[in-house]
Amino acid sequence: MDDRQSDADKLSIRCPGCSQRFKVGPELMDRMVECGTCEHRFRVNDEVVVRQKRFYPGERRDRGLDQFSRIPKGRELATNFQTAHYVQEPIHTPVAGTSPLRLIFGLVAVTAVVLVLMLLAFGGKPGGMLDGATQSKRLMLAAFTAVIAWVFLLAANPGARIRATIGALLASGLLLSFPFLFTEGDTPKSQDSGNLVVNPVVPPERDEPHDPTYGALKKELGYEQVEREIERYKSSPELAGKSAAGIWLRGMQGYHRLQIRDYIIRSTGADPESHIYPRTPDYLMVVSGVSQDLSELARLCERFGEVKRVIDDLRVIEVAVDNESFKEGPLDKLTNRDNPSFYEMNRRELESIDLERGRNAVVRLADAEPKLYRKDIVARMLQLMKEGDVRMQDQICRALIVWAEPEDGSVPAVRAALAKLPPKGGEVPESMVKFLATSKDQEAIPLVDALWVADHNRWEELYGNFGPAIEDLVLSHFDKAAPSMKRSAARLLGKNGSAKSIPVLEAARAGADAELSVFIERAITAIQAR
């Protein structure tokens, strides 16, 4: 209301230059103003003020005024309206997202078909899931998968059943054709019983005296795999010196086969592809790429069973597996040093072919006082030194510091293990060098000297524990050594050097920095004091 009233009080003026209308306040009367449009300056007076004359309806004839309603209306205007005609709206196909449940059904159907196709194609290889499964069983698997895929495809496509059925028929054709295309391993073989009952080992009656070709034994063993491997090594000149052998594992429980396989491969250096095949109720391991003779291989088999016989003509060893040897002892007896069975139980753990059980026994014995079975335990640790990795060698050396005795063969074994490790890379266990330094092994000094040259900060203290025998090697590196290595060498000579080290140290003191000069001076003082 205030704005309308203020507009009524304003003057309406027209610019003489561009005829643009403006409203200004009455206080600008008789004053100069400037047009905001054309920037023309003029004075606000009666000449530029626009005067509008009021009029009443009916005083002017203007058709534009007829558009405004008049109260009261004089007459009603007759207006004819036409009905609008619209084109019929087209029928649109409803668009809606697929439900997550239908997507899951489709994914399950496709995944099942793909997995079973891969299983039918590659599962018949030696040791595969379908190795030994007959063609009829594979067809049953394919038919069952086809039915499952058809059901899930129909559930995933309720509005397109024809398309789902066509897809199910295509998947069924692929599934049912694979057992005929991939026939590897479809020869009937014995199935793994998988039970926990130890199969009794009853030596069957053989017809070897009447059959020099061992026909019945070959048939029972499924000897084809062994024979094929032996022929492969005979016919390949590049594989000279190696051959294959079979280990007939009688009465073995199925879940022990991986331990036996790893143990044979680790102990003989055989081909990692050596495989164990099921033979009801036993197993046959085909060991490929072994250079040992059958007698040595049989001696290794005594660790997990009793060797019944060695068949040289077939290169087969028959072993009655002792499944009790795979059972770990009671934990309370294995960890309690006051228990009378502590040493006996841990010695048995060391004899296990399972490296993890042997590793745990080594750790427990490392902190125990060597009271019982000292020679047997040390001998087994030295065998594990050859079989185990660097981590196990580290733990064994920690235990040998406590358990080893003079002239028991532990020093040469540790030295041989150290020689196989590279001096660079940080893989050498410190316990190994510490054991050799404690034993004052003179033959290991060149090996430790190489470690000290590669990393003098890490090996300086242990290297110095070897005594005066390191003096000549340290002096041989002194002239060409870097300043940091010279400081280490000066400390070693100060600890183990003799009078022949003094001229070398005095010669190096001439051009040495302040820190090195201090170490050289201390070394010379220590040598002269001795």
C-alpha cells in the first residue's frame, strides 16, 4: 500500500531525446536530470511532464477496451466451441527392472553349466576329480546339471519361457556331448574309501613263481602308470641317470597321502609331479625322476611303515603303512619338561615325516636341558637340517647350541648348510654363524668372512668371536675397504690382532679421518697391551 501511494505521488516524465518515460519524485521539479537510456540532459518542467486525462467507460471508442469485463455486462456473447479430437495414444511395452532373485537364478544356472563343462573336460586327468569315473557316471552328472540349469533358467525368465527352454536345450547338448569328447581317465578305478578304519594288511597270494611276468600283480596295481614313466625315462637321453619307481602303500588312510608324497619328493629330489593313485583298498605312488636305487628308496619308506618286499623287476616297493606314526603325541606331555615322557615324545616327533611336527619339537627342545636321547636327537636334527628350509635351519642351530657335542658331526653339517646360502640377501640365520663361532670352527672362517664383507655392521660381532684366526683375512681387506668397513676392521683387529697388524694400522692412520683415527689408536693400544 505504501509503494502504490508513493508511485501516485511521483511525476511521470518523458525524455525529449528518446521519448523514454520515467517516474521521478516531485523534488526534482525544475532541476536538471540525465536520461538513463540516451544520456540526454534536460530540465524537469511542465514540458516534459506527461499529463494523463482520466476518462470513464464509454467516453472513448477503443476495441482493446472490449477485452475487459464490464459490470454489469450488457449482453452475453454467443461463442461456439468445437470438441478437440486427439490421436489414440500408442501402446507402450512396460519397462521394469529385473528382480535380484531372478538374476541370482540365471547366474546359478550359467555358473553350474560352466563349472561342470570344465570338470568334464579337465577332471579326467591323473589325480583329477573324475579320474577313474566311467562314461555312464559322467553322463549322469551332465544330465543332472542340464535339468538343474533348465529349472533355474525358467525361474529366471518367467516371461520368456521359450527362450529359456532354447538356452537349456543348448546347455544340455553341450553337457551331454562332453563325456564323449573328453574320455581321459574314464577307465574304472577303485574309489577311496575315506573311512577312518585302518585296512588290515594281509599279504595276498601271488602267482609270481608260476607267472614270471607278474600279470596278476600288475593288474591289481594298475601298473600302467609306473610302466609308462619307466619307458619315458629310458627313451629320453636328456633324462639319463634318472628313472621312475612305484611305492605300493598298503593299508594307508587317504588323508596321509599328501604327507607321504611331500616326504618322498623332499627326500629324493623327485619330480614334483609325482602322484599317488587310489587302488582299493590301497594306494600306488608313482615316483618320477629319482636317481636313488630301490634299496635307498626302501630305507626312506621305513620312516612311515614296514617294507614288505622290493620287486626289482617291476621297480616296485611294497610298504605296510603305520597310520599310528602320523598321530601327534599329547600336547601336555610334549610341553611339560618335568614329565618323564617329555624327551621320548619329542624324539618321536622329530622322527615324523611331517616337517611342521619336527619344527615344533625342535623349538621345544631348544630350551630344554639335554638329559636324555642326546645323540639320537642331535642325529635327527642334522637330518632335518638337510630337509628343512632356512627357517627350520635357524631353529635347529639354536637347539644345537645347547644339544651338540664335540665330534658329533654337527659342525660339518652346519658348515655345509651355510655354504649353500648366498652371503648377500639377508637369508643367512645368525644362529648358524653363532653356533660355528661358539665351536671355533676354523674352516667356516672364509664363509663368515664373505658375510662380513657383504654386511660388516651385521656380522662384525659374530665374526670377532672366531678369535685370532681371522686376522689375516681382515688385514687382506683393510687397504681397499671403505671408511666404514675400515672402522669395523680396526675394531676386529683390536680384539683379535697381533703385532703384525700394528704396521698396517699405523700406515692407515696417516690419512684417516678423526673417527677412524680414534678406532686405530684404540686397536694399537689393545694389541700392545696383549
